Amino acid sequence: MLNATVSRLQQSLSSSQTFASDLAHQIRTPLAAMRLRLDALTESESFDREKVERMLDDIDRLQNRVDALLALTRIERADARAEAVDVGVVLSEVAAEREAMAAETEVRLRVQSTEQTPRVWFDPAHLHEAVANLVDNAIAHSPRGAEVVLWARSTDGSVEVHVTDQGPGIDPAISERVLAGGLTTRPEGSWIGLALVARLVALNGASLELRDGADGGLDAVIVAQVVEGPIVARR
């Protein structure tokens, strides 16, 4: 028993160290880029709007990485307090919260309802944050006019919570690293949100799967333990 406990702690620590190391590396990169551009601006007689905009983009990416590190720290310090959670309610709440953000890039959010809404054993705050991160990621990688669909289904004693987009999808190599708790940068950003979700759902005894969407995008799926006796949706 003691050896098993020590082994789990070592694995957790190793995973956290990998995540933190990757994140620190990604923070240093935009900082160095900002420094070079600032130096160039100070030597120029006039400001270059395009350079300033690139610096602002770098700052935004840096802020996202810092926010991700803070979120991970907050998550790992808190114990998961599982209870029966109505998945349909969570999906509707997140969709309502992210509607304005999606509209800014002309992305449509749709909750696909069913007659019966499954319940899962999950910390309510954790499930909400996990779904919100998946939706944020889907919006960020969706082209204008695309649709992001939130839906859930019960299958083989578990519940699948889906966030499906019509974006470019994810490379299998990147997917493998993200699910292992690491971070990977791509030209238009990083998959920090997915890495956070993978860590977050694991605290609740659940898992994250990254599948190919029917329309060529990404189908991000949280697989959690079902609560017997689904709630009948109100009309």
C-alpha cells in the first residue's frame, strides 16, 4: 500500500514538473520576442503600428500562459468534491457565458438537447471549468461562420461530454503530448486549455479523449462515471 502511494505521488510530481517546465519555456519565448521588438522601437523615430500589434499579441499569449499556470496551481491545491451533476445544466450555463465571445468571431454555439440529461460524479466547479476550457479552445480554433456543438450521451456505464468544432483538428503527436500533461506550441497559439482539462478531469477520476470530428474538426470528449437514473428534462 505504501509503495503504491509513493509511486502515485512520484508520478504526479513528475507530471507537474513536466507541465511547469514546458510552460516556463513558452513564457520565456514571447518575453524574448517582446524585448527585441521594444529595443527596435526605442531606436526608431516613429512607431510602427504593425510592430506594436505584434507585441500586444505576444503579451496576450504570455498572459494566457501565466493564467494557465495559476489555474493549474489552484486546481491541484483543491480537493475534488464529487457529487451528482446534471451535465445538461452545465452545458447550457457554459454556452450562455461564452455566447458573446463566440459572436465576436461569428462562431455559433449550440447545445444539442436530449430527452434525458445524464448525470455524472464530478466536482461541479471542476466540470464547469473543464467544459468552459473546451469551449474556449473550440472557439479559438474555429473559422468564422463555424459551429461549436455541446452535447452528452450515456454509454456503457459512463457519460461522454462532447465539445465538437469545425476547426483544423489536432495533430496526433500534439494530442498525445497534451493528454500526457504537456504543452505544445503551434503557429497560431498553444493547446494549454486542453492540457488543463486533462489534468482537471483526472482529479475527478475521469478522462479526456481527443477524437476526429465528423466535419474534420476536433471532438473533445470528457468521459466520466455515470450516475444511475438520469434526470428527465423539463419541458
